[in-house]
Amino acid sequence: GISERRVLLHPKGDYDAEKDGPFESIKTLASDAAGKALKMSGLSPDDIDLVLVATSSPDDMFGDATSVAASLGCQNAVAFDLTAACSGFLFGAVTAGQFLTNDGNSYKNAIVVGADALSRWIDWDDRNSCILFGDGAGAIVLSATEDDSNAGILGSSAHSNGLGYKELNCGYAGVARQVATPGEGTTLSSGSYNRLAMNGKEVYKFATREVPKVITEALEAANMQVEQVDWLLLHQANIRIMETVASRLGIPMEKVITNLSSYGNTSAGSIPLALDEAVRSGQVKEGDVIACAGFGAGLSWGAAIMRWGGKSSSI
């Protein structure tokens, strides 16, 4: 179960940004996580070529990645957001890996951030969903290497199915706005969104059916067997999903990384947050093979097989 969560608060009426400093937000959470990961990597801001922020709840509709890059001083980096809900960090890490490994490019180092604040979009009167979600951010630094360490992303696979959109979504909900134009005027739409809507039973069936398959596909892409996996790290949505996926893969729960009870479902933030704690506690060590999988709205799902190359981390 979930014993505690963390959520972003709304500033009080007497809050003064100039006096009190920036109020905690997706941008500040993402910047803090990225900064800690950058520090632990030993790289400088000028070494970073790409900053990718995976989020479905940005502070700025146009994206937060450029603000995150600027806050770190990454003047040489291109920065952009990626939206894939709870699959976001996994998709973002694989996307960054493509930038680092494609022939003919100059990208050497990337920061991938997963950050979400779904507390902004859930229905706090719906006890079936509001108790599940928390806010958070995590980040990882990926680097292109020329040695034979075989660290990094070894194989991946990803899918989506828009026919399952209705099972988990946060749809547009415009408000009519009349604008004076010749004749009777024109009715436009003033933007807003509905509350998050989720069919928990269907999401559970989808995740337990598809996640074992996509992890198997990623293992095949990496030319590896499930017996070679040291740790299973899934999006932290539901402990029963983790138990079922682990069982279907033949992986004991002792090899499953989870911090769901402390943070709840932090969407794109969940995988890097759990990885952070596992690395800093010494649970994950250099050379360990981690099978990661994200799944969520879209519907979308994907997996990556990673060999941990860092001696320590702060994500």
C-alpha cells in the first residue's frame, strides 16, 4: 500500500516570490533532480548536449525543459519536453540514447528528467484515484562511451495503442468564449482540462498483460535472458501489478525495486526516484543489469534493459 506521499502546494496569499524565492513547482523539482544527477556524474553544465524533460504536467504548456537547462547553466544543450505520461521517463531515456548513439552526431552527454505533479489534475473528491498519486521528479545522466564497459541501454522495446485511450486520460475541457466579430460573433474555446479519469481494473489488466511481453522483447533486443536480470524496476503504479509482472517473468520479489509506499504514483518521476534510492542505498551496484518498464496513458508501454555504469548516483 501507500503510507505517505508528497504533493506540490499552492502558494499562500502573502507569498512574495522576490522575497521568499521560487515556490516549489515542476520546474524547481526537475531542476533540483537534474542538478543532483549532474553533480554526481562529475560533468560540468557545459558538457551537457541534451536536456530532455518527460512530463505531462508542465508549469508551462510550451514546455519546461529549456527553463531546467537554463537553471543548470547548460548553455550548449538543446532542450525539449516529451509527453508520454507514466511511460515518459522510459521513453525519454531511450530517446536520449538514440541521440547519443546515432552515427554522425556530436551528442555526448544527456540529462533525462522525469517530473510530474498529477495532484494538479486528479479529482480530490474521488477516493478511488486521489489516494494513489504523488508529485515528484528524478533524473539520470546518460553518456556516450567508446570503451567496452557495455554499460547503458542494452536493448529496448516500446508500444502504444490509442484504442485504450478511454481507460486513462486527462482530456481537454474548453469553456465557451464569445468573441465579437461581424455578424453574430464567434464562439471560441478558452482552454482548461478535465480531471484525470482512470479505469483501474482495465489498466491493471493492460499492464499485467503487456509489460511482461515488452520486457521479454527488450531482453531479446539485448540478446539476454531473464536469468541475467539483477533487478526489475517498474513504474510505481500498483504493488499488485509489480507482483504479477514479476511472477509472470519468473523474477522473485526480492529483485523488485519499489518505493511506492513512500511516494505513491509519481507518473514520469517514479522510475528515476526508485532508481535513485536503490543506487544510493547500495542496492544497485556498478555492473548490475536492470530491467525497466513504464506503462500508462495513451495507452503506452515500453521497456529497456540497462547495465548500471555509475559507481554512485544522486538522481
